[in-house]
Amino acid sequence: MIKTFTLTASPRAKILSKTLKSFSNNLVGISLSDCTIYANIDPFEGYDKEILKVVDVLNSHFGNVIYRIPESPNFSEALKYVWSQPSDELIFHLEDDWKLEKQINLDKIESYFYRYDDLMQVRLHWKRCLSLSLKNPRYGLSPCIVRKTLYQIVASELLPNKNPEWQIRKRGKRWGVPEPSTKSIFIFPKVSCIKDIGARWKINRKIHNQKCWKHDPKFVKWVSEEEKQILLKQYKKNMKLKMKRQEKERKDVK
């Protein structure tokens, strides 16, 4: 029986409350009050008071809460911390902004791991997750159940300066993570059962991924609109310098 959860969270107590309430109501075969959760709560400027509210929300749902509040936010460090704490064969990993909209039987999911030795992760189904995973199976960090083999390797190898999902997908093979396939990754159930409820919060507050103007493997934290503009200005400056160097190199070759 799965008794351990891990969570990467930000100071958004109301969103987390909705998330945990939905999982508490819709996870069949388990009571969160009987479980332990390891949580990392990343700070964000201007939301200091929210952090303690997040801790209160965790305590209202779980029987045993172990949490860390780092001095500065870092997605990779957050995952590294929560995945380095447990020793259970299976853990249930959560992010703070996913709502479980349908009942799922945790015993059924757990039985897959005992039936299939190659299975490393069961990801809860959202939107196009099933069709995408059948074409290109890949590990992810949205709500999922994870085998010890996977989470312990990831926790030991993660670097702080790159996005953790990017690292798992691009460097996992080098680390010894089992090859992503339809044998190592299951999507459950066949219909979408979870929904992202955090995107609107970021949009309304003009909060962005570290570099939101392009896909960036370095995304490890959120930034404000002001910080985004500073980063964007620096990025454009660096690109101009890069183009000048390339142009000079082409002329020198000629």
C-alpha cells in the first residue's frame, strides 16, 4: 500500500487546498491522514505569508508532514530534496496545481507495479497525454506514481541549473534510468482525470517561467514581469553579440 507522497509547491495555499481536497476525495483505497508527505515549498517575492498557510493546508490533510523552505526557489533542487527523502518501493508524486476530477483506484495502479517489473512510472492521464505517450513515451512530473529505481536515480543525479524534466528526458539514459517505453511508463486511466488549475494564477499575476519567449532547459524558477523584461533584454543583447561573432568568423574564413 502506498503511504508516502512527495510534493513540489509554491506559496499558493488556496490552489494547493483545492488540489489536496480533490485527491483526498477521489483516491480510492487510501486515506491521506494515514500517509506521510515530503514537501518542498519554494518562496516567491511578495508571498512570504502564504508559505505558512501552505504548511497549514498540508497538516490539515496528511498525518505526517515533513517540509523544507529553501532560501531561494529552484525547481530541480526542490525535486531533488523530496525524491531523496523516501525509501518506499512506490511513492505518489504531486505538484501543487493539479486537480483530480475522477475517482481512481490506487490499489489497481499499485498492482501494475507488482505485475510488471519494468514499470517505472504510472502517470495520471491529462488531455492529450495518452496519445502523446503512445507515440513518444516520456517521464513526467505531473501527478504520478513512481518506483524507487527511478526516483532514487533522479534524486542522486539532478543538477540545479537545468529543468528537472528536461534532465530526466535528455540525460536519463546516461544516469541509468530505464529507457522510456510503453513498458516502463503507463498512462492511467484511458480518459483524462486531472486538470491544471495553476496556469490562470500565473497569468493574472504576470508571473512567467524563467525564459518564456522560447523553450528553455534552464527553467528552474518563476520570474515577475519586471524580471522577465530584464532577462529578455539580456537575451537579445547576447544574441546580437553571437550573430556578430558568427559573421566575423564567416568573413575570416573567406
